[in-house]
Amino acid sequence: MNAAFSTNMRIKLPAAAAFLEIVMIILFGVFVRYPPEDESKVAELYLYPYFQDVHVMIFLGFGFLMTFLKKYGLSSVGFNMLIAALGLQWGALMQGFWHMHLNEIHLGLRSIINADFSTATVLISFGAVLGTTSPLQLLIMAIFEITIFSCNEYLVFNVFQAADTGASMTIHAFGAYFGLAVSFLLYRPGLKKGHENKGSSYNSDMFAMIGTLFLWLFWPSFNSAATGLAYQQTAIINTYFSLAACTLTAFALSSLVEKRGKLDMVHIQNATLAGGVAIGSCADLEIQPFGAMLIGSIAGIISVLGFRFLSPILASSLRVQDTCGVHNLHGLPGIFGGLASIIAGAVQVNTNVTAGMQAAALGCSIGIALAGGAFTGLLLSLPFLGQPPDQNCYDDSVYWEVAGEVEAQRSSLDNIEDQNKLNVDS
């Protein structure tokens, strides 16, 4: 590792992290308050189990889902935690600024759930550039993406008044295409033919599957936490059956498209979750359980086919190096979820949902994500932000003290010294 890159880690990262936290503390001190006494502090307590579930998804689900790389597990979980810790603070501020009361941001349980949602957007984008970016770049990406995300979210919900309770469009599609735009701007020709560390092992695939299971189990809470109390049961039921149908479809198609008829772990880790993504925009709409199952089944098909056929095209022809395949898990299913909500609006499944507003929400989410991601990617390409050299990508030892590494180095040095002594004696 060169000296300049080491300096970036030793000086710039601590300075940036400390500076950002100081800024957060100051902004919270100026603007953020508990709810006033005349607002019921007990009214939102029913949301706490939902908050717990979403929080587990953010830190455990997303973190472990990205541990499939054989030598990047510590970074996947560790940087996921770093981004989330910054994101939930910045997200509470950015979303709070849109709903201030007398120049104050009043925090409640719904506020911190929404802060976790904004963090999920960045973690989706993180998957697109996993292993090819420095932690300093990731911190900056989180700041810019959450800022842009909060603007788009306000536009979708307050201006267009669209339905997107499970955030197929505002979180999943937005996060995916933001990350893909960043990846495009940070394209690395040296990685076009692959990298020795860009692969999985038996153990890394097992850890990633743990992340999948956490996400799968808690996704009904993710899709129902932001909806009104009267519609939460509908959102839970729709998500529950969409995930189940998606899983069977993903298993079936994975075996079908592989040459030897075996299951591909990449498909099972990711495509089984596509039903949760796709049902998001319709989660609280009365589409009936069979409608949710249909959406989940189609999402599973789209996701598996994306991993099998589309990902290689993105990497080879479109200069997009999507490490985790977020386009197939979040991007395409997110678009499909938005289209499903447009159809629901056209047939007037719910009278308060219109096809025009749903289409506007989908279009602006993708457009703003691409533009914002391109701008952010341009900033992240600045050389002083310490993007790792090609040979140091997908490797924990660049950023972490890896257990056993120091002992192995000492053993190697001892062997060299012993050999030198033997040479001198002879």
C-alpha cells in the first residue's frame, strides 16, 4: 500500500468523521427538540416494535447481506455501521427541516423510523460500489445522497401526494439508480476483467444468507411502519405473501436458468427479497392477497433474469460495475413496484391514488437519483478522497487489522531472519 493512501486513512478519515459528528451535535443543539408537552408522547409508542424491526434490517440485514465477498466481510459490516450511524443523524435533520415547527425539529418514533429509511437508501447505493470506495468517499456520499433523497421524498409525498408506503420508488429505485450513477462516474477499467478477490467462499455466502433471512423476516415491518394505523395490517399481509411467492419463483427460475440445474446462491440471497421491494408502493392498497402474490412472483422472475443476463451487460458495455447487483434487487423491482402502483391507480383500487401522480413519482425518483448520483460521483472522483488502487479493492486488510495478519507477518519475518542466519553461518 502506498504512503499517500495510508495517510488518507490515518489523517483524513478521522478528521472527516470527527468534523461531521461535531457538525451534527451543533445542528441538533440548535434545531432539535423533544415533542412539546401538549403533544402526546405515548401516541407513537405502538411504533416501537416496527422501529426495532427496521433498525435490525439496517444494521444486521443490509450489513450481512453484503458479506458475500470472501475477503471483504469486515468492511461490509463495519462500513455499513459507519454509514448508518452518520445517515440516521443526518436523515433526522434533513427530513426534519421539511416539517419544522416554529424553527424547531420535533423528534418522535416516526421521525427516527424515517431517519432509518433515509439511511437504507444510502446502504442500497453502497452495495453498487462495495469494495471499490474508501470510507471517506462513503461518508461524503451519505451526506449528499440523504440531502437529495429528502428533497425527492418531499416532492413525491407532499407535492404529488403519491402512494409509496413501502418506498419501492423513493428508497429502492432511488437508491439503486443513485448508486449506479456513482459507479458509472467511478468506473475502473482495471477491474473490467475481474479481480481475484471479487468472489465468494462457502463461509462468506453463509454469512450473506444470514443477512437475507433477517431482511426477509422483517420486511413486513419495513413496508408497514410508515403507513397509517388503519392500513398497517393490509401492508403486512400483502408483503408477507409477496415475499413467499417471490421466494418460490426465485428458487424455480434459478435452477432453470443455470446450465447444470443447480441453484445459484447469488439468486437466493437477493432475488428472494425482490417481492418485498416490488410490493412496497402497493403495500397498503387493497389489491387482495392474490395480487400481492402476483407482484411478488413477477419480481422474483425479473430479479433472477437480471442477475443472470443483465449484470454482465452493465459491466461490459455500459461501464457500470455493480458489485452487489443492486440494479436487480432494488432497481428493476422498484420500477416494477412503481408500475404496479400506476396500474392500481388506473383501476382505482383506492380512490386517493391516481395513475398520473404515481407515474410522476416514479419518473422524478429515477431522474433525480441519476442526476444526483452523477453529481455525487463526480465529487467522489476527486483524487484526494483516497479511492483505493485497483490492487487494493475488495480487501479488508487495506482498512482493518485482520486477526492473524500481524502474527503471519511476524512469522514470515522470523523465517526470513532464520534463513539469513543460516546463509551467514554457511
